[in-house]
Amino acid sequence: MTLKFGIQQGLNVARLGLNEDQIITACVLADKTGYDSIWYMDHSNVPQWDKAIVNDPWVMLSAIASVTHKVELGTCVTDAVRRHPSNIALASITLDRVSHGRGTLGIGAGEAQNLKEFKIQWDKPVGRFEEQLQVIKLLFDSSPSHRVNFKGEFYQLEEACLQAKSIRKPAPPIYMAAGAPRTLALCGKYGDGWIPIGYTPELYAEHAKAIKASMKENGRTDENFNYAVDIDVYFSEDAETAWAKMKNAVKVSLFKPEVLKVHGIEDIAGFDFKKYFTEYSMSNQEWIVKMREAAQTIPDDVARSSIGMGTPDDIIPVFEKFMKAGVNHFIVRFWGSGYFGSIDKFASSIMPYFKDQNNPRK
């Protein structure tokens, strides 16, 4: 499969406080400079940065679709709790239609951050996630002459249909956020792509194996499967200074049981991951402090393997390690000042290295 590169309009642009016009301008630049995809986060808020503007991803992606021509467009990621699956299915089809066949659905099981303060019910998230995927796929294939039924624990359909067909056939591809045994198995069963965040190459390789095993179990092959990763890039002439700025945040993004296990790092005494993932939200300062302190136990070399930082020559080997782990679609979050310059620099100095087989730097 051809190697792809995309950009993420996520926490990185929120932290910079970019407005809609600036984000759309960045996406036009990415489309013109040869990126393959553009992704938009789905959050209700990010109160740790009170100057951030947080918009609806489907509306923003439709606006981006109107001024771009080549890039695929997707959510990174929407969740399977805040919206009914019929809404997600129709939004995905509509995005695909208005972009003339470039729409993609990125979806995950959800997180406390977008739910707790809004009092949205969030019990049995993985069970809800699977039913959402089943309902979305049924509705992708529905029409007035082909109505569909579904009776699950969380969702029901009775003679239901949508009345728009996607341009991409058979349907817009579904990229799934997954990182635990049950969700990785769902990704292998239902997904067209995998889109994790906060990974080292070692963890990526381990979880890619789990997805492949699930595919085999479900009679599928991964010939056209997108093994994506949401990866941070920070351009700097001085990698050490950049690392000092980013170190704490990078370790926080990696702080999860799977990373600790694959790298043989001892569990942090007294840290309840299950409680953290179900109760944590950006307004809970106590959990934020606990988590940040515990995350610093991750060794520097492990944390640095997850991020592209420094000059292009520093960054390229990190991407090569992820490619060896199975990645074929990089979704880049640029950090630091000069967002537009970073988009351009990556396109002119790193993408050609991987896409031009005759590149003399190889």
C-alpha cells in the first residue's frame, strides 16, 4: 500500500488558538503541498487552554472540503456516545458527497473528557461502540427500498433507512481508535483503518499483530487496510532544547498500561488506570496532577521514540521505525510556533524522502 501523510487539526491548533480562517488556510496549504489527508478532532472543549476555539468537526470538514481538491477528510476521532449512529452515518455520507468522494469516518469508544460534565451516560463503552459500528454499517447500505432492522442492548432500528449514498464505494472508510484487547479485536473485525495516538514503535507493532489476528479470525485480509498513527512533530534546530519543552507533555500522552507493559516499566503504585480513564476530565485538577506526576517515571528514551523532534534528519529515523512497526499512514500534529511553516517544511523536506525512491539522502 502507498505510504500516506496527513495533518491533524487537533490539540496542537487548539493550543495555538487558531481560528477557523487560519485552520482552513492551513488545510489549503496541505492540499497544495501534497499531503494525502486532513483530520479534525472531535472535542466539546479543551479548558486547559482557555483561548482555544473548539468547533464541530463535521461542519469544519465540510468547509475545508469546499476549498480543497485532493486530500481525504476525516474525524480524528468522533466518539460512539455523544451522537446517535444514524447521525454519524449520515454525517459521514454527507461529508463524502460534498467532498466528491474524500470523506472518512474516524471513530472511537469515547472518553470522560467530553461526557462527564455534560452528564452523558457512558456505561459499557465498548459494547456501545460495537453496536454503533454495526448500526453505521447497516445504514451505509440502506435506502428507501432497502430498509434495515437492528435490535441491540443500546440501539434499535425498525425499518430504518438513510436517503443518500456515498461516492466512495462501498462506503466511507472507517478508521478506528483502539488500544485495548477488545477494541483492537473490533478494529480487525469492522475497521478499514486503525488510528491510535500516544504510541511507541514497539507498542504499535504489538497491537498491529492483535489487529491482524482478529482479521484472520474474521476471514479478512489487511491488503488495503490503513495502519495509521497520530504522531507529533516539533521542528527545531536544537533537538535537546525542544525535548526539554515537550518532555512532560509527551510522557503524559504515553502514560497508559499498554506502554508500561510493552516496555517493561513497573506499574505506578497506587495509580488506578481504570478509575482514571472513566473519571478523568479536564476540569478535574486532582487527577491531572496525579497523572502528570506518575507519567514522569517513563524513561526519556522510551518517550522520545514516540515523537519526531529536531531537524528533518532527526525526525526521519523516527518515522522509519514506525514504518518497520507497520505504519502506512502518518497523521501529523505539528507543535511549536510557525504552524504554516511546519506544514510546508515537512512537505518539502521529509515527505520527498519517503515518496521518492531515488532520493539521494537515502
